[in-house]
Amino acid sequence: MKTRQKIILFFVASLYPFTPAVEAKSALDVLQKDFIFPNEIIGLPTKLSDFKDLEINYFTTNDDVKIAYWEAGEGEPIIFIPGWSANGAEYINVMYLLSKKYHVYVLDPRNQGLSQRVKYGNRISRYSMDLKQFVDHLNLSKVNFSGWSMGASVLWGYIDLFGTQSIKTLSLIDEPISIYTHSNWSEEERLNAGGMTTSAEKMIAAYSGTPTSEDIVDMSVMARYIANDSLYFQNSEAFASATIKNNFDSMSQVLFDHAMNDWRDVVSKKIDVPTAIFSGDYSHNIRSQQWANSVIPNSELYIYTKIEEGDHFLAFKNPKKFTSDLDSFIERNK
């Protein structure tokens, strides 16, 4: 981290008591070990130590939760918000590619990644507040934001609470507008919203391994995760598995609130910044992503083919295409 940025962070810390000044720490120092990726891929690191400027840092929220974030590169800022159960380690390839041009951040949500495990604040609105305090911590006025899966919901909550003044561009990766399917919806309403369960409780149980019916919980996302069919994805998942010790009980606390939120009003009425929407032919969310594209002004829709690894994990299974598309989108909207 540059000296000037450290001075800025120290100044911000004096204004915001929940934001202590921090010293930059390399990922190697924090993790205390190197990691060799299982697949050698041209243009990507063969081991963690090849990614020399990758850092892992922390800040503390105003409800006293220590939040981790991954950081690399210099230039225009991009903040990534991972999906449920995900973390910065899974973004290792995305960060490496984009950090050649951008200042890239990945926020580990509370109870995920290297962030603190707590039994409070486990609702999307609080996660959105955590993101706001992270932006304040960095003293950034305009940011390119990217939310994947539940991370998109965190961004919708952020927009609902704080507006779009701090958003330069927005990219959303394959998140249903409403996970819960209401009993009085028509099939068209369900498809446009992306409804994938009729019971939040049974969805949570299914994610813990309890057998379920596809009529109650759409488990196609898990099927595509299990189809570990990308060398890039194998590398990032192996790194995440070696680095992060997940706790399902901690992570599952936010799931009910996440499932029950209906974001159609925010998506259709409150997004007024350039927006990129990513989905793929393997995804059951395409109709909802098309609906979002139809109601968000200045939005662009990217549908990846099956050959292009077009599923819920497209950014990690095909990071070279994804980062190229995201870079081109940001460039067009400068």
C-alpha cells in the first residue's frame, strides 16, 4: 500500500472511530504459508508468492466486527462483494488479472472468509452497512462495484439505503431478484423474479446436505458447483479450501433473511448507473437477469455459453473472459 494511502486511512480513522488505522500486510504474512496451484495456467500465478502485491487487511465496523478484505494493484478502484459462503480467496485469479490495471478489493462478509464469526447482524441490511463502512474506511468517493450471487443482494441493499452517489459502475453476477417464490405469483412472475424455493427453511436445510425435492428447492447451482470442470476454478477452489475454514452454522444465519428479500422495487426503480449483468446458459436465473436488463436503464446483459462456462460460477470458471468483459464495460463508461 502506498504511503499516501496510509496517510489518508489514518486521517479517515480520526474521523470514524469504528475505522482504526491499519498496516498493510502481505497475504503470505497473514496466511503464513505459500500455496502451489494444482494447474499451471499461462498468464496466472503458479504459486501464491507469485502474486507479490496481494494483501489481506482488516477494518472494524461500528458494531465491533473485524472484517477482512483482500487488496491488490493500483488505479481505479473495483470492490467485489462475494456470494454466500464465498470469500476473497476464490477471487485469486480475478484479482491477479485485474490488478494489472485497477486497485482491486474483495470484501469478506462477516462470518465468511477471514472475517470474524459473530451471532449478530446477520441480515442483508447490516451487510450493506458493512459495505458502506468499508467504502468510508477506504475514503473512496466513486467506486466500480461488482456483486456476485448474494453479493448482488448486498449491493441492492446498499443502493436502497444509501443511493448510487458512490457508484461509478455496477456489475451483477447471476443473482435472483427474489429467491423466495410467493404462493400467489404467476409462473411469469416467478421466472422474472428468479424464484428458486417455496421454503427458506428447506433451502437452508438443503444447503447443509439434507435431501430435498427439486419442486421445493432448485439445487441446480450446487450441481454446477460440483461440476468442477474448469482448471481456473480448480485452482481457486483448491486455494480457498486450503486457506479458509468455513463454519456452516455461522454462515447459515444470514440465509433466511437473504432468501426472503424481494428486490424488484430496487432493481426497477433505484438503479440509475451503468450496469452490467452476467449470467449463462447453464443458469436457471436467465429470465430474471433478462428482466433486470429490461428495467435498468443503461444496462448490458452478458450471457455466457456452456462452452464459455456460463453458470453461476462464470467469473471463476472463466476469469480471463470475465475480467476482459468487465474491463471493457468499465472503459466504455468512463
